[in-house]
Amino acid sequence: MPNGVEPPQKRKAQERERTREAILAAAISLYRHEGYGAVTMRAIAQQLGFSAPAIYNYFLSKEEIFLTLQERGLKMLADAVLTPVTDDPLEDLRQIFVQYYQFTKHHPDYFTLMYVDPSTPRVNPEIEALARMSTQTTARDQRCITQGIFPAEAAVVSSGFLWGMVHGVAVLRQIQEVAPSQNFDGLAMAGVELTLAAIRAGL
């Protein structure tokens, strides 16, 4: 093979990957503007100038497309919330929930299709990114207990309270963003601090 000329198989694989990316981009664009029901294989094909049957060469179904988007969204989420570990265990734990809330703002489409919209497929609990977030959250939680920042009994409840509080505010902001009536950003950040203070006090 001459220098600088890619093998045909590699070019074919790259072209296939580009087409898959275009299909995913078209799907999330349709979802953003028209909702889950509007995302059909035919609508995606029309947006890309393909025939509808051609889409099935890349994804077997609409559900597979959304499961792929969910897996991508969860990887993005894990990369966002798992900030580098420092010498401050409480700050390391705090950042998971602060960054989770920021993710819901910066990537509302992914947040909605993963956690808000009941019409989308359920998130696969075996996705690697979910396990990574769970493991790291537990480890950071345990550091706070080991170093005496949290009481020992906090191991059972602390992360659950924090996830629930931040997630709840994020969902409220998402469903009311057309006509927001509250400072949800301030509510989320205050909620993190109040929850951490309550855990530290053993409430």
C-alpha cells in the first residue's frame, strides 16, 4: 500500500462511523425540537437525504439509537462529575453533585432522554459509566467518613440524599424552563450545602 493511502477497509470503517454519527446527530436534533414521538427512522432518513431502509444498516431500531445516545450521555456525565481527587475529601464529594447539576444545564437533551422523559427507553443499568460513578461516589463518601468529616452512620444515606436533592431541582428546572419561577441554580447550590451540613451534623 503506497505511503499516505489508507487501506480500503479502514476507509470503509471510517465512513461507516461518520454515518452513524450523522444518524445520532439527526436523532437528537429531532428529539430536541419535536420530542421522542417525532424521531422515526423515516424522519432521520429524510433529514440526512437517505432512504429509510438505509438507516437499518447502521441501527436496527429507534430504540437502539436512543440506547446509544443514553450510553454516550452517561459517559459524558461520568467524565463531567468525576473531577480529579484532591486532598479535600468534602470538596471532592461536593464537586460530583455540583458538576451533575451543571451537566443537566449544559446538556439538557441528554439529561431529558436519560432521566426525565418517560417515553424514552429505560437506561441500561449495566452501562460502565454508571458503575464508575457509583464506585467513585461511594469511595469519596467513605473518605469523608474515614477522616471524621461525616459520622459513620452517614454511609447508608449521604449520597442518596445528595443525588435526590440535586436531581429533583434539575428536573424542576427542566420542566419549568419555559417560564422559570425560581432561581433553580441558587436552590441547587444551597441544597448541596444544606444537605452536606445536615449529614455532618448527623441529622
